[in-house]
Amino acid sequence: MMIELRHLRYFMAVADDLHFGRAARRLALSSPSLSIQIKQLEGLVGARLFDRHSRRVTLTDAGLVFRDAARRILREVDAAVAATRQADAGETGELRVGFGPTLMLSTLAQVVSAYRSRHPGVHIDLRELTTGDQIAALLRGDLDVGFVRGAEADARLHVEPFAREPLLIAVNRHHALAGARAVPVSALADEPWVLFPRTTAPLLHEQVMKLCRDAGFSPRVVQESREVYTTVGLVGAGVGVTIVPATVQRMSWKGVVYKPIARAAVQLSMVRASGVVRPVVRAFLAVARKAASRRSVETLGMMKA
């Protein structure tokens, strides 16, 4: 037979009260039952832990040593249980979140802030990655959640809508179209384009191409750029025109003017690997869903405008 936690708790109750009757009542045991448990513990330890007198109980020298050790063990057990419960509730651990360029200028920043406030014990590793790089990291297990502009169907991934982001035409501020009240996509038919490659964000790329096809042309791409910051910079330098997500205008690039495209928006999605959801991920998704439900009204208003 081995020493069990109950033995330590019974021992500590008697050691604290120095009275078998009071300790037994606290433990909801009878005094004889508690005495039997303590004698059993003394047999397992191989030492007498209490001196029992007619009117009082005292700890032996061995009992004093055992009391300090038992108190330390029970504290560690209680701490281990508390830490385990916190981990199971998603209150501790590490969360790895990927996001597409400029998405931290959107509601995502509010989501991260709210999550950090509610779960200060979780370390958040934030990574700015293209859609393709996020998907690859999710499939490798190097990322917990990704925020992408459009995600292709994949049975290995779970995709959940987060928000819809309007698309805008971007032109140099000195361009002939910069002062126009409204600019149809068809007006860009003969313009040189700056555009990201399809591998960077496949569905967003296809959406831009479809807008052009519906307007009756295929864009003449004179410069490709994998980074949206570079793309906008090239538009500002007069290299060409482009179509970008609405959050890009929050970069306040002085050399660029943005024009809305009626009813054109890209779906922002939360993506994670299919299968069991870790507690920290579950807690983060709950915060994100709450923010998304509030954002949907605001996003709709932006699209109508």
C-alpha cells in the first residue's frame, strides 16, 4: 500500500487542529475512522507522527518534519489542479495567429486586444503572412488560426466567415481619373496595372480578374508585387493602377487616391486545421465571432456607401 493524498489531507487536518474530534468533524468522518487512517499513515511512514495524551494531541519531531513536507506537497497538487483547469479553459498556453497584410488595420486588432485583456495568461504569437503562407503553416501545424482574404476549399481545413471587406480602385493622385466622382472598372481597361501574383492570395486574385473580365478586358500587368505596401507604393509612384482591399487606404499613402467599386467585396475568413480545437483556440474564436457579429452591420454600411 502507498501513501495517498487523502492520508496527507487527514494528517494536515489533525496537525492543524491538534484534536481528533474537531478534525474528524471538518472531514465529515467519525473520530475512530480518522484515528484508523492516521495509524495507517504512521505505519506507511514508519514513524509515530502524533503523541496522544488524555487531553491533548501534539506533533512528534517526525510529525513536524512530515507536516512541512505534506503542506508543500498539497500546495503543489492544488497548484497543478488549478493550472490544469486554466489550460482546459484556454486561459494559459500559446496561441499562434496569422493574418494577411493590412488586416491588423481592421477589426482583427480589436479582436486581439479583447482576447489579450480576457486571457492575459496566454502568449499570442502574431505573424503577418500571405494567404498561401498561412495555409501552408496551418497544414504543417505551425499556426493555430489564420485570417485570410478568401480560402480555397480543402478538407484538411475548417473555414469560417469573419467579415466582408470592400474593394477599391487605387490610382495615382495625378492620374486623370483621380478627380472623377465615380470610376467604373471599365475605365481601367487601357491602363498599366500593378498586381499581386495569384499564389499570394488565390481567391482575391481571381476576384480582381473577374471584375476586369465583367468589365470587358484583361488587365495589362506591368509590375507584380507580393506585398500590398509595395503595390500601393508603386501606384503612388505612377507605375500603374490596381484594385485593393479597403483597409489599405488606412495606410494614408499621400500619393494614392481610392475609388469605390459598387457591390465589390472580398470575404475575410478565419481558417484553422480540421479536427480537435485546442482550448486557447476555442476561446480566441469565441472572441472573434462576437466581434464579427458586430462588424457585419458596419461592413454592410461601407459596401452601400
